[in-house]
Amino acid sequence: MDNSFYFDTRSLLEHASRLCESQRTAQRLHEALKLTKNSGDPSLTSGYDAALDSAEKLRMYFEKMAEAFENAAEDAAKLVSELGVSIGDSSGQLRGLNDRMQV
């Protein structure tokens, strides 16, 4: 019986990497908006503030999503390891019972 288990976490980590890049893009957008606000028309301040707030929320969204995917990959690797140990233990117990039952 094959007791090896595998969960491909690579795709989760690749997606987390793309989310991190999106986070950096949102950060650059926030910085560009801030520079524009500082050198722009003071009457547009409230509009810039709303755009800055949206850009920051977008950055935070990408940050949290990347963390979630990274955590999912880590949790999956732990789960596979724990399942392997548990199934290995159960297999050993079954073999022991089987050996005792044989006449």
C-alpha cells in the first residue's frame, strides 16, 4: 500500500506571488495619487482623498489575499504530513491485527 501523499502547493504560491505584485501595483498607484494630490488643485482634495482611500483598500485586499493563499499552502503541506503519519499508524495497527488473526 502506497502511503505517500502529495498536495501541489506550487499553484497556491504562484497565485500568492501574483497577488503580491498586484499589491505593489496598488501601492504605486497610491503613491502616484498622493503626489498628484500634493501638486494638484486644492479644490480637488476630497476627490483625491477618496481615490487614495480606495487605492489603500485595494492594496490591503491584495495583501490579505496573498497571505491567505500562502497560509493555505502551508496548511496543506502540514495536512498532508499529518495524514501520512496517521495513515501509516493505522496501517501498522491493521497489520498487527492481521498478524494476530492468522492461524
